[in-house]
Amino acid sequence: MVQSRSLINESGKRSDGRIIDELREVRIKVGIIRNADGSALIEFGKNKIIAAVYGPREVHPKHMAQSDRCVIRCRYHMSPFSTDTRKSPAPSRRETEISKVIREALEPALILEDYPRAAIDVFIEVLQADGGSRCAGITAASVALADAGINMRDMVSACAAGKVDDKIVIDINDTEDKEGKADMPVAYMPNLKKITLLQLDGELSPTEFNTCLDEAIRGCLKVYEIQRSSLMEKYFGNEKGLKE
Amino acid sequence: MQEVKRKYVIPGDVVAEGNFKPLVNVFKNGNSIVATRIGITESNKDGTKVIPLSGIYFPRTNDIVIGKILDHSSLSWSVDINSCFSAHLPAQDVFGRDFSPAHDDMGRQLASGDVIVARIAMFDRTRDPILTIQDKDLGKIPTGELLKISATRVPRLIGKRGSMIQTIEQATATRITIGQNGIIVVSGRDKEGINLAINAIHIVEIEAHTSNLTQRIKQLLNVPESDIENDDTQINHENNETVMHDDKVISNDNGKDTEMMNSNGTK
Amino acid sequence: MSLSKKSTIIVENLRKKQMRESISAGKRLDERSLDETRSLEIELDVIKKANGSAWVKLGNTEVVAGVKVETGEPFEGLENSGALIITAEVLPIASPHIEPGPPDEETIELARVVDRGVRESEMLDLSKLVLIPGKIVYTIFVDCSVLNVDGNLLDATSYAVVSALASCKLPVFEIKDDKVIDTGKTQEPPITTIPVSVTTVKIGDNLLLDPNAEEEACMDARLTITTNSKGSIVAMQKGLKGYFTLDEVKGTADKARIKGEEIRLKLREWIGTGK
């Protein structure tokens, strides 16, 4: 990527006023879809995304079922009004690829052997898109999976880091994604310390790559704290600890 | 062995460090016991587990469930048991051994939409659950108010040796049939009593993780103080017993089946 | 998204019996009277990237509608009108009975019936949305995403479309040297009336307004009637294999008019204009 204008000003502020290691505002609301087994609405900057989980449930068609484990299916979809120019409702190649990488980012956290012959469906609907919608989608989906009570080894938290004006910054926004030099979305299991999604658009030197990865993981850990408090809020409300 | 503090956890949280035996909804990662579900940790001499607060019902052999007849083939009914698999009720279970698809009209016995209380006779990883209605108090439920709660709250609704559900039944003059799958039928003569019971059940569902719940339910239902016995247990009765209406307790040996359906560290 | 065959919700027979008994006594299982609609809540401008949007909750049925305004060629035969396109999708997040895939006949009917009410009422004066007659006109998309299904998608989706359209801000486009320029300014949409869709279903011999999912699973027939601000009927759709008698249809039309006006007042409150 070639960057044509500076996106970080002299006082270190980015195009949306953040400093380099600052996340956009993130809010997660658990249990937003009544019919779903688990769900979450995430607002990540201007992203507004709903993730809903159904399952484990019967597989249709039956021949898709696997005898020793659960099948996980994932659909990432953008509503027609979610983008600056209207998007056709039919799934695009981009959405198909993102659905695949999101499924593969979530799968390592799920204990699928516990539900042989069943299926788990993860549906991610982007109502409003901003930069980083796949990371926000993974983050919301992980909360929805926990809300659905599916056995998980860990949560999955996602955040991108990238290169803007020769600086490594976390949580790339739309402008930085389009005009910056590199964008690297990462999904991470925060307790097991394992990376489950890694993509990169753009050029990074070996040193920059290492910093970028470290910064992305720092971002993931910040995201994890928000996931955690949203689940605690839903399940335990104001009761912060247990009475002995 | 050191004490493990009860705490609220989400998947990935370390429940305990050290030499603990992982039971259900936890796994062993190095020296740590890690939670796989949202819930409350519990440890005793048998090991460490998480009592989950969300999740669908996963069938276990000998569980009593309340199901809905979907349709039937020539040999069995297919039954929705609010789970990841639909169950099968063999025609022979209802008609006996000389069942003949040519002569016996299955639709007359049980039709689509009928509600039954049944026991899971057989279930394992390789096939769908098989039901039976051939025990006492099993079979079609003709009337009653149907409600659905999270299956994870059923043990709390039953309470220690059935204490919670008996409290509700006695105070509201109702009969409450509970399926381990979270489906409940409340019946009684008096509409007011039924509504009171439904209300109490919903409160138990929402506040299952809190302490002194039985006492609060008793206050809600105006049960005299003298009747309040000390019962501040949390939802910790999993795998203990399955209670049907009134005092009929159907004992349940599902301990041996739990291993296959919960993540239990052995993997 | 399609509502697949396996989707047919089977209501438990004991519930069905209770429902029938309760309805013949004039009360529904959710405590409503037969003519009572569920609570309606509308949040406007939920999608900042859209020119107008509304998140509608009708009981537990939830729908988001978003308006996107572009320019394009007019439809054939309608050279002097702006183009209005209304779509609907029942998202797979919305119910356990929906499989991802192309829209099935029910979803297509949903979009078309909602479209018919808005189009035939001439809610938007499309003649005011022409830039170069016969060549370039405003193209207005109203896309609907159903988020949670609990019956009466027709009315909920219609309310979402109407609220999103009535509250939208149209960009002001100008033509300079045969090219469309977005001036960056906005204008009020040319709204002439507020169409309101009211759906009645028949269960046995009883007529109920605004059915929830369980009632829909027991209904024999459905009639959706859209009225405009003057109280005239502008669109209708009868659905399902049951029937209505002549008297039932006339009674339903009267009720749709009265209930329609009540809901119109509510919609106006939410939209916040006297349009």
C-alpha cells in the first residue's frame, strides 16, 4: 500500500482523534436476540454488528453431520444499508471469505467433540460497517457462543493493528484501512495465548511485523476485558462476588 | 487439598491451580483447571466443576423429559425434546410387542402436537435418544400450563431433595411436572395458584445463581416463617436426582452417563 | 433467507386447546383482547450510514429498515418518477427455523406486500424526485432486515419502512454539465400520506389483530389491509388456505381503518412530524 497523506498529526492524534494504542469506543450487549440460543450486539467504533448462535442443534441435511464432532457453520453478512454505497443483499466473495476465516478463528476455542452429530450455527449480521468489522464480528460471536453455553476452551478476542505514517497503531479504522500502509487483523485466545486468525494487507519489515503482532495482541486483551464484563453483567448483574 | 473459593467464571477462566480432579464443564490445562462455560465454580472431595448458567439441554440416559410429538414413521414417533437431537418413541413401547404397523393406528394413540412426559431409555454418542413412557406417571399430558426455562436452572428449581419445587407446589396448590430438558407443566384447579406458581418458577430461573433463594420464594408465596428451614444452597444438585410431581422421586443413575456429554478434562 | 419446510411450528395440542377456549372467551393467551395490538416501539436513525433508518419492535418481532438514496435511470414506463425499491430479508439470526439461502415465497410476499402498501398510497411523491426526465432520477432503496421473528412480520416491516422513509433526509443532487453532483445538502422527503398496514388473522371463527408466532401457527387465514391518512384502503393481501366471509372482510376493513388511525398517530409521534 502507498500512503498519500499523513494520518497522524504532530501531537500524535490519529484521524479520529485517538492516540496510537487506543481502541475506539466498544460496547457489547449480551442476549439481544430473543429467539437465539446466544447473541450479542457489538458497537465497535461505528461498527454495529449482531452475532447470534443457534445450537448445538440437529443438522439439516443429515448427511452433513459428523459422527465424532459437531459441525460449525458461519455466515458473515452485511445488510444492504450498512455501507456508504448500498450493498446488494446477495452474499459477495468478500463475505464468503470472511465467513470462512471467522469460522476458522472460532473453531479452535470450541470443544466440538462434546456434541457429536450436531451443528452450531454462528450468524453475524453487520448492520453498520466501519473498519475492522471482521474483528468486531469475531469478538461478538465469541460472546454469543459463551452466552449459548457451548463448551469453550477459551474466549476469542480480535483486534487489528497496522502501520500508519510509519507508526504501528492498534484498531485500524476505515480511513486507516483504506489509506494506511498495512492492516493486520488478529484473533487471539487470551488465556491460552494462541492466535486463531491472522491476515495482513500491506508491507511490514521484520521488526515492524513483530511490533505489530505484539500491539494487536495488546488490543485483543483490551477487547477481552470488555467481552468479560459484558458477560458478567448479563449473568451476575451487580453481584460482583459470591457470598461465602 | 486446598480449599477452592466459589466464584463466577466465563470460558477460559482458571477455576483452580494445583492437583484437582476435573469433573464437568472444566478441563485441565497444565496445572490449571479451566472453565468451559459461564457459571459458578464448585469444588468438593470428588473434584472441581462449573455449574453452568446457560446452554441447551443435552440428553442423558434415564432423564425424565417433557416432549412434543412431531410426527411418526411406521415404527416410531419423532419427539421434540428441546435438545440438539429429536428423540424417538418406538411404537412397540406404546402398543406392546405385537405391534403391527398394518393394524395399529399410531396417530390415534399420539398425534402431532401431543405433549408427553417420558424417560430417556437409551442414548449415546452414536444415535438419537430413545424414549419410553412405560414407567409410572409417564405418558401423555392432556392439560396444564406449559412453560420453558433454561435446562441449566432445573436442578435449582427442584432444590435439595425436591425442597424448592415442593415449597412452590404446596403454597400454590398446584402439581408441577418438571422435565430435565427445561419444559414444565403446571396444573391445578385454581388459575390464581397456577399463575403464582409460574411467577415463582420464573423468579427461580432468573435468580438461580443467588443465595437464599428458597427463603425469598417462601416469602413471595407467604409460607409462614416457622416453615423456613435453612436452605441456602445454590444450584448444586446436578446429577443427584430427578423429581417428578409431588413426592414421587425417580432415582437416577446418570452419573455414569455424564462423562460423554460434558467436557471433562480427560480429553 | 427462507422459511424452510421444517420450519412449521407445531403448537402443543394442550396450548392449542387453551388458545381456542381463551379466544372464544375474548382473551388471548398473552392476555390481549382480540383487537389489541402489541406494544410498538420505534428507534429512528439507528444506522448513521443510511439516509434514514428505523428499528421497530412490535412485541418481540424486531425489524430494521434502512434508506439509501442514489441516482439512476427511471423504471421503464415511469420516466417521470423517481424509483422506489423495497426489499426484505428474514435474517437467519431471527429464528431457529430459518436457513440461509435465497428468499423463499413467503419472504418475497412479505417484501411485495409491504412495497404495495407504500407504493399504492403514494406516500412518497415520486414525481418530485426526477433530475432529468426520462434519464436520471432519485433511486430510493428501503432494505429491511428482520432481526427477531415473533409473528406479524408484515405490519412490523411496513412500520419500519414507513418510519425510515418519513424520517429520512434526502441528499440534494444537482445536474451540472449532464453530471450528477451531490451538493452535500439534505432535504425533507416529499411525503404525502402515512400508510398503515393492519393484519387480521382468523383462528376458527374468531378474528384477531397483530398475531404472534404461536397464533400464526394456528391461523387458518390472514388478511392485510393498508389504509392511507384519509382512511381509504390502498392495498390488501389475503393469505393462507382458509377463507373469509363477505361480512368478515367488511368488518375487518372497518377495523383496519380504525386501528390504522390509532397506529398512524403513534407512528407520527415516533417520527415527530405532522406529515
